Amino acid sequence: MIYIGAEVIVSPLGDNAEDNWQALSENRSGIALVPAAGFNKEDIHLAKITGLSGHLRFQQLVIKALASLEERIDASILASDRTIVLISSTKGALDDNLHDQFSETCTSVMQQFNLSHLPIVISNACISGVLALNVAGSMVETRQYEHVIVIGCDVASDFVLYGFQSLFAVSDKPCAPFDAARNGITLGEGCGAALISATKSVFKNPPLELLTGTSANDANHISGPSRTGEGLVRSVHRTMEKHGTGAEEIDFICAHGTGTVFNDEMEAIAFNRLSLADKPLNSLKGYFGHTLGAAGAIETIVCMQMMRNNMLIKSLGYCDAGTSQPLNIILENGPKKLRTILKTASGFGGGNASLMIRNL
Amino acid sequence: MKVIMAYCNLRADECLVNGKVVMRRDAGSEDSWFKQIYKQQELVYPKFYKMDVLSQAGYLASELIKRANPGIMEAYADDEIALVFANASSSAETDRRFVQSYAGGGSPSPSLFVYTLPNIVLGEIAILNKWYGENMFAVLPKFAPGFYLDYSEILLASGSRAVLCGWLEATAGRTDVFLFMVEEQENGTEFNAENLLHLSRTAAAF
């Protein structure tokens, strides 16, 4: 069995998973209007971490998350040559060094935590986090490593904001995934970390089970979602098939739900094709914004918290159905026994990835 | 046995397929090196001109592998070929050009922005070939055979039947591209660290 636990989130909602959970259970959002943040000095909604500024913000976040994770595990495994760290990120320390966005952080993390291996960076746009968790699970499954720590991290930058503005993809209000009036994304920053291991005893608190999934390309467009949801359908189908999981076993779906018209429509089509449209579903982008390479890690960790608390969290920003196919979007927080959940992600480059978590 | 059935190296001045030089750079040409290869090899895919250098490199090397090894891809279903690429500089070359588009008084260029992610090249290859398989892009300090060996082992044990691997370093001052196809076959160059290092340096040896 592959275990996942010791989860950590550093986000605008708090410095650890518990503070983030408290905020989510109160439906507090980390999104705020930032004056003159846009390319033409427009006010822009962003989910930024207060107090995170200056140089090496990416590195600061990664180190903070790993230090927090260290307290939740048998810390002696960090230095083991059977342990590796995977960092999922799109733009890393772009603001510190455009030409080399990851080396300094990887080297510093290795030295500071006395790791045996240099961390590996996985950079697959918005599916990076889910993909890294799947790679981690597979590395443990095939005994390449005993313990794999996944750290998903991206920080807000003018670079990325201006880019999404140039695509007319930034929402003029806090993003509203799946809502009829959605009109784009809200960018966020944050870091999510978790330990994946075959050894239950290295976790201080009981872990959950990671049912590693698969990825699939849309083979459609580098920056536009497929109209048929083909890649997402294939990824989820293969993930469920791999574990012999039937649709009736899925208790909840944590969707990607960016809040753009075309992404959310694509997901609605895919979940209908998969006969999963009746499952309670949310997007967490209304709380954290879109944290890009960190999103899959942060959102999977929230799923774990939902499972630990047996509670569904409402899809913030959603009011009226806004996709051509119906979805069962969570309107209010509420108790629900969560045994098996599905997490999905889709992104630029046509990537789609999915995984499942099971409560033990 | 896992073997390397076909490979392509693009260096600063030469282009090799399966270890043989198929073309050398014309220093006097006004065209970029990648455009020279595209034209001289008579490839036809107008989207090539929209791509950034990373995607052009991946496109050229994967097409040259296909051309030199007819039928190599047809043995597989549309989701059985995984793509596993890596490099050291991520999309830094295009990132720099995107910053230039807005830092000097201009406006951020959407056509550059969409290439400011290293995995876009995987999307381009998937779109061209209609491949729905697994994709991964990693950023590593240098070419590391162990990375490809480890992750290919995982993919080939979980549904993929072939892996198109790539090391894609293509910046203004540096061209170091090595694509290779890993398959399960009875004969061929064994897929191991020693052979990978050797083949990755093929160009330098000639």
C-alpha cells in the first residue's frame, strides 16, 4: 500500500494545513483586490501571501513547507538515500533568476535539509502537482525510493499575470469556477507538501492511501482545452481502471475548475462522458486562486483534510449552472463520509492528470 | 529487453539521425539553424514557424526519427507512446523574449506567453501525432541517464509500450538536443546508462 500524509499547505489562508482547513470550513477566501497590479495598472484580484516579499520568495516557501513537513514525520528519513524530493512548479524563482529558475532552490533545499539527492523539478504546467504525486507513488510502488516528498510551489509574478492578461483570461472579479458568469482565472501563490511512503510508521499522524493515477494528453491545442474532454476522460478512465474502481465508489471529485469559460465546459463534458456528473464536485480556485504548478498538490491536500474531517467544502464563487452539461456542484459545506475521492487537473500543453485518495 | 531503437542529435553545427550526420549548418545562411533543417529536410508543417525554439527542436528531432525509421510509431496505439523530456533551462529562452515584449514599452505578447512553459513541446508533438499518452517534463541540472531509466521503467510497467525521451537544451548560445525512442524488443542497443551517455555524445565523436 502507498501511503500519503504529513500534509502541509502554506497559502494566503495560513501557514499549515490546519489553519487552511479552518479558513475553508468558514468559506474564507485568500483572494483580495490588489491595487494597480495589472499591466496597465489596473486593480487585479489575486491570492497573495501577506508578508511574502523581496528576493527568494519561491525558495522561502519551499523551505517553510518542508520544515513544517519535517515536524510531521520521522525526520531521520530526510537524509536517507532512499528518500527523494520532487518539486512541482511552473516558473520557480523566475523573479530571482530568469535564466535558471530552479537550481539555487534545489541546491539550498538539499543543503539545508541534508538530503542525499538533489530534488527533481517536474514542470508540466497546471498538471504538475497531480503528476508529481503520481510519479511519487509510482517511485515508491516500484521500490525506486522508499519515501518521496512532493512539494508543489509557485509564486505570483508580473510575468505570469501579464501573460494571462494578454490572453484575456484574467477574471475581473474573484474567479467563479463553473458559474454561468465566470470570465477567467484569478492567480494565486502557495505551496503544498506531502510525504508518500510505503512505511506507515514514518508518519506521526495516520496517513491515507494514495491510489496513483495516470496522465493523458488532449492532442488538441497547446493553450486551449479540448472541446470533447478526451484527454481528461482517458486519464480518469485509466486511473479508475488501474485500481478496479467503479463510478459508484467515488464519493467526491475535486475538479480543476479554473473559472475560464472553456476549461470548465470541457470538464463538465468529460465528467458526463465518464458518468460521474452526479458526484459532489468542487473547485478550490475560489479560495486559493490558481496556483499553477502548486495547485494539484494544494488541492489534493485539501481533499485529504476533507476526508479526515468527513466534510464537503462548497465550491466558492459558484451560483448558477454555467456549463452545457450538468454537474453536482457543492453549494454549501456539509458532512459526508468520504472514503474514495478523485482529484483531476488539466493544463496548457494539453495535459490532463488524475489520482484518487482513499481513507483507511 | 528495453532497447533504444532510434535516436536523433541536434548540435550547434550538425544534425545526426541514428549516429549519422544528415546535415551540417550553413554558417552563411540567414535562416536560423532549426529553420535550415526544416527547409533542407523538406518538412511541411507551417505551424513550425509559430513555435518557440524548444518546440521546434522537439518537432524536428521527432520527425527525423520517424522519417529514418518508417513504421516505428505505427506499432503502437494512440495512447501507448509516452513522452518524457527534460532540460536544464526550462523555457528560459522564450521567457526572456516574453519579458522583452513588455519590458521595453511594448505589450505582453500572447503568442510568446503560451510557449513560456517547458512542457508545451510535448503538447506540440502530441497534437501533430494525435498521441493521447503519458507526458512528463522535468528540469534537471544536466543530462541524467538515471532519470530516463527510472521513469521509463515506471511507464513501461503501467500501460505505455514505448517512450519517446528527450533532452532539449536550445537557447541562443547552445544547442544540445537528444531524442531517443525506447521500446521493448529482442535485439538492439540496450537501454542502459552507459549506452545513453554514449549516444548522447555521438555528435561530438564524429
